[in-house]
Amino acid sequence: MHIMVIGAAGMIGRKLVEKLAAEPDALGRGIARLTLADVVEPSVPPVYSSISTALAIDLSTEGGAESLVSSRPDVIFHLAAIVSGEAEADFDKGYRVNLDGTRALFDAIRAESRNEPYFPRVIFASSIAVFGQPFPEKIADEFFTTPLTSYGTQKAICELLLADYTRRGLFDGIGIRLPTICIRPGQPNKAASGFFSNILREPLAGKEAILPVEENVRHWFASPRSAVGFFLHAARMDTSLIGPRRNLTMPGLSALVGEEIEALGRIAGQKAVGLIRREPDPVIAAIVAGWPTNFDARRARELGFTAESNFDEIIRIHIEDELGGRI
């Protein structure tokens, strides 16, 4: 089986590749070839060095998508994207990367099948940002998508394309609407949601963090470990069970910022909590105010997708996976 990870240098891409390296049978079948691609050349795990190709490539540039698809991978994980805050700040870049790059990939798959049958599984990283106010108490997959950000709009358009190309029999597509991933390892990025991770990750490392919103802000979360699990399950599941609505809202945890901080205090103590500095940012607050906060993810759960049920669990996963089990 030939696996391709586009966006392999990003956080979820790296975690996905690490999981495949640690558990070669995680997809239910062996990996005969692994292609990793991103705008910067991704790292190749030593265990796959003999069967891997790492490429620095941009899907939105002419010929980029075609060159990737010409190797005819069996499963394509499309994780590459410009994050929410950057997509809002740079209109042209957001649409070029998030929309044009995805359309180029889908059309390259279509073109590849013209001469010889080709029907890969395509797993697309979407977002709960496809939904916009006004919201019901809980959002189910049947709720209409009316995004209030450029990032959400770009993801929503890609979801429609994925569903239509799948309906036309061009590939076997699944859209994974990710919760906000928390706690994200590494350094802060330009995502408007970045503070949700920052106020936990930085204090756990003994560093100060900025909280730009009120503690009564509610949001929808899952850990990086769950995110990797979503994509692996989507790659090996029986897609005939999904039906024509190919974009799925993933399970997660609905929690207040204040509940994040309370969990931090329980696990790391009040000294860690004291490292959080309140600095209101009206731009971030306005973006977050337009995001959904609670979901009915019953359809994804019935299909076998799972996530955490409390923030203590999310914090402990970060400590185990990123801090060697110690604060």
C-alpha cells in the first residue's frame, strides 16, 4: 500500500507519521511506499527510509499536484493548510493555499484516472470553522454550513468539492471536521485558536502565557492523539457506511477556558496557573465569538471515531507524549 501525507511537516502530519512508524500495521495493511510532502521537506522516519520519498512542494503552484498524484498513492492524507488567523489576515494566500491547492489536488486525481483506472481514498482535514452563527444548542452534521471567517469558507468549499468528486466516482473521499487540537506541541502559531493550547503548554513548561479572551469562552477540543486516531480510522474504515454526506464532525470535548485553567491547577498546581497573564485582544475575541462551541457528534461516534471526555485527560496526554511523563 502506498501512503501519501500532504502537510507532513505540520503538527498533525508529524504525529501521524510518527504513529505509522511506531505501529506499521496501524492502517490494517502493510506500507510498501510512503510519500511525505509539504512546502518544506518533511523528515523521514528511519524505519521507512528505504521506502520513503520526502518532497518540498506547494499544491497551489502549477504542476505541483500533478507531480504528486502521478505516483498513484492508494491513500492520500491531505492535511496542508494556512491556519485560521493567517487566512483571515492574508486573503490571497488563504484562498490560494486552502482552496486552490485542494482543487488542484482533486483535479490531478481526476486527470490521472483518464488513461487508467485510479480510485484512491482521500482524507481531507476540514474544520468546525465551516459552521457560523446563529447556532443551535448542539450542532449536528445536518446543520448548514455558513462560516464567518475566510478560513471556514475555504474549508466549506473544499468539503463541497470532496463530496461532489466522491459522488462522481473520482475518488473515495472523507472530510474530517477537526475540533480545535489541544494541547498543540511546539511553538505558538498564527492560528486564532492558538491561545487555547498556549495557556496550558507554556505554564506546564514553566513559561508565561497570554490569555486574550474571557474565561467564560466555550469551545470544542480534542488532543493531537485523537486527531491522529481520526485520520487512521478514516483510512481503514468501510466507507460504504458513511453514505453520501462525506464530511463528518469529529467527537470532542466542549469546555470553558476557565475549565481548562481549573484542570491545569489540579494537575500542575496554582504556580502554573499564575503564569497565565490576561491581555484582552478584541480581534481574537471577535473571531472566537463566531465559532461553534458544542456538537452532536453521534454520527462520527457510531462510525467508530472517539475522543477525550475531560480536560484532565487532554493535559495528561500532553505530559505523556511531549514531556516524557513529567512536568
